Amino acid sequence: MLAGLFASYFDVIFAINRELHLSEKRLIALTATRCEKLPLEMAADIETVLRASTAADDKLITRVTRPLDHLDELLGYEGFDPGRSQPKASVEQLASTQS
């Protein structure tokens, strides 16, 4: 479950930065060297989730939401509406054409 979640997480980060990534390994290091735009506290958030997943932490779900919230913040800063998966301008344009 976490592997798929983090695969998608990193896909979004590389896309925001318009960078290709060909590796499934060392993604934190790759993003640090190749990506200018990163979620706040990315490495620490991921480490916390991974530690919680191996320690039978009953707050794992809560810990998983933190890096996703930070990714949503980055998407919002970049002009996307994470709730709609579209650029905000497109959502606003669509709303104005429907009124």
C-alpha cells in the first residue's frame, strides 16, 4: 500500500518540476538534487511514515496524511486545485462559462 502511495507521490513531484525519473530507488535523494519545487518537510514526513509502518504505530493513517497535505499545499501554490486535479484557472473558466 505505501509503495504505491509513494510512487504516485513522487510522480506528482517530478511532474510539477517537469523532470523525468527513471528510478524507483533513492527518490528522496533524486528529488533533492533534481527538483526545485518540493513539499515542505518531505524527507522528514516520509521517514516518519516509514518508521510508523514498521513499528505497528496506531497513528499510521494520521502520519500518512501529513506528506499528502504538504503535497496538496505545493499543488495549490503551483496553481492546481488538488480537490479537482485541474489547474485552478481551468476550474474558474469552466464556472464562468456555465453561468
